[in-house]
Amino acid sequence: MARAMGLHAVRVENPADLPAAVDEILNHPGPAVLDAVTNTQELAMPPKIEKAQITGFSLYALKAVMNGRGDEILDVAKTNLPFLR
């Protein structure tokens, strides 16, 4: 869409390509768009987890399982567990 409007645009699908793409966008002399593809199941982790966030995620997981979408919870776990320390 950005290219169709005449803007410089870079799409990144591989995380290893991100630093070069950011440099390219920042060094472009005019407006530019960076389109970074992300994993839809990856959780954004805040610096401090609040009780309300735990409650909300637990409610989401419970509803998903009760509605027969337990595979969504497994996908979230597979995607995010390797990054927990």
C-alpha cells in the first residue's frame, strides 16, 4: 500500500533482517514505512505483571478451552515458553 502511494517501504519477515531494514528506513531521505511481520501468538510481556493481567489471561484461557479452542492455548504456550526465564 505504501509503495502504491509512492512511499519507500520495507517488509521484514525474518527477525535477522530487522536491523538492516531499520537502518535503511532511518537513512532514507523522505517518508518511509517499515512493515514487520510478527507472530500473532507472541505475548507482549510488560516489565511488571499485575494481578488484573493474570486474571484476564486466565479467563481467556478458560473460555478458549471451554469453547473447544484448547489448541490456541497450546500454540501460545509453544510460542512463548522458550522465552520465559
